[in-house]
Amino acid sequence: MGRLTHVARIRRVSDIPDGLMERGKDFLGRWGLRQEGPPMRGRVSVVLPVVREADGVRAALKVQDVDDETVGEPLALRTWGGDAVVRLLDEDPETGTMLLERLDEGRPLASVPDVLEATQVVAELLVRINAVAAPTGMRRLADIAEAMLESVPQAADSLADGGERRLLKDCAAALREVRGEPGDRLLHWDLHFDNVLGAEREPWLVIDPKPLAGDPCFELMPALWNRFDEGRVKERFDLMTEVMGVDRERARGWTLGRVLQNSLWAVEGGSGRLPAEMAEIARLLLA
């Protein structure tokens, strides 16, 4: 299982790995691009604002290493074909380098003050992207769920607090109830408010998928966790299930599966405790 983040906003920084920058410079020449602004850094990528010299098209050159999380991104973007999602203009499969439609990185959905309004936008975008069947060869939610459940006994034993052990096991039990029908839709897996940017052809477009094949109910967690300190988690959950038209109990089960996933990562990292935010979300959904 890869580790995703709910706060991966693209930002301008100076600590960009030399290897990624050198690769970016190579592709500027290879694809006939001119850089027109400072590089931006995602969690695992570098993005260069560019202009394609042949036709003047403004674009974004995304440079990243190919790993379990990024390997399916170009295929997912091609499958969506720009419907609610950033368009893929060119790619190099060997290195994972992509030329993407330029969006407005200065206008993330996170800048919308009302968290319920932002949640509504995410839910409406998920309706569109989850309507597409996952292409052959995409990672499967079924396999991820099985791997999580296999890790539960050892993780539970490493928790010192009895209440947290019970909570972890309750999340696992909820996941077992829904894993029999893992779904076949194309999922984003990490659609938080900073992975939605303003655009010209639509008000909002999705970026940075970590795609897999599965049930859309697995998509809710990032919009519940992001901006957690603003609360209204129960309202967000209710809003998303209504807008997406998903079964509430299935959404509950798969969201508790996401709680389990994030909790397992924390425990495997040696924390010895469940993340406080995950524990609170679990209690809300189990109540």
C-alpha cells in the first residue's frame, strides 16, 4: 500500500531534488518547451509552468518517479479524457514525465472559505470521474482491502490503549462487511481540496490521481479529513453520500476502511497510537 496525503498542495520551494530538475530540463528540450515561471513542488513531483514553442500552448511539465502510486496516473488521465480532470497532452512512460493542461495553481479548492461548499464541489466531481470503468491493469481496491485486513492483528497488538485496539478492530469489521463487492469504477483515491484547481474551461478540475479500480464509496475520506479543524465532518459525510447517490451503509463501511488504512500506516510507522483525527472520524461513523 502506498501512502497518500491530504495536504499535498503544489508550492514553490527551493529543496527540489537535483535528479527531478535535471530531468525536467531534459524534457524542456526534448518536447520543445519554454519554462515561464519558477518550479513548483508537489509531495513527490516537480511541476514546471511551460509554453509549447510550436503552438504557444501554455502547459505544465510534471516530473516524478514511477512508483506504485504514480504508475497508473497517465492511463487514468487518458481514460478520463479531460472530463472533470486535467488533460494529458503528452507523456513519457519510461520516466513518468507528463505534459499537462495548465490550470490555476493559485486557486485551489481549499481557498473556498465554506468547507461544505468545497465538499459539494468534490462530491460533484467524484460523480463524474467515478462514472468511468477502470481500465484493465489498474490496481484493485480488493487487493488493498485484503492486505489491510491481514495487517490488523499485528497492528492491534502493538497498540497500548485498549479502546484504540477495539476501535481498530471495529473498523476492520466494517471493512469486512463491504469487501465482497469492491467495485470496478476508476477511483482517484486522494481527492482532497488541494487536488482540485481552478481552470478556464471549467470552474474546477481534478489533478494528481493515485488511481485504482474500486467502489466510489472509498473516495469520501480525503474531503472529511482535509481541513479537519473546521469540523462539520458528519455534515460533509451526509452531503457527499447524497450528492454521489451512494448507499450510506456502504459509504460508512468503506470510509471506515480508509480510517483503518491511515491508522495502519501510523502504527507501522511506530506511533503506537491511532491518529487522533482518524479515531474521531471512526467514532462519528460508528456511533
